[in-house]
Amino acid sequence: MVKLIALYKKPEDKEAFDEHYFNTHAPITEKIPGLRKMKVTKVVGSPMGESDYHLLCEMYYDDHESFKKAMKTDEAKASGKDLMGFAGELVTLMIGEEVDES
């Protein structure tokens, strides 16, 4: 599987960020065609103390082709536009492949 990973730094106003993220952004993102699963993790700390990060979101696609096709859709464009509007300076986006360790 291929994942689009969004890592968010701590926002100044966590309540306002969470309100927008969970009630506006996530529902837009969940509509992207080809998205198999979306997992959101709230960062609560680090073994080294306080973390600079607030959320991690993993969005799963079958393969690179499915991911590329999904990113061209109106739903993905709407998600990206919303993302840049409320968290453009906070987010780092990465593409990853799950590794089968067997």
C-alpha cells in the first residue's frame, strides 16, 4: 500500500485547529476517490520530552497509480485547498510505502 502522510506541527490555537480539522478538513478528505483508509493519530508526547507535533494523518491507497489518479480529482483538490488555507505553514506531506517485513 501507498500512504500519503500529513504531519502537523503544534498550532497556536489547538482548539480552533481541531475544530476545523475534524469537522471540516477530514470530511472533505474522506471523500477522495480511491482512499482506502484514513488514520489520524494525536501526538501526546515524545520519549525525549515535549513534541513539536500535534497530529499525524495516514491516508492509504492501493498503489502509486491509484494515489496519482486520486490526487487529480476535484475532491483531492478541494482537500488540498482547504489544507493550505488552515494549516499550510504547519503541515509536512510525505509519500510512503508500507514495508512487508516477512
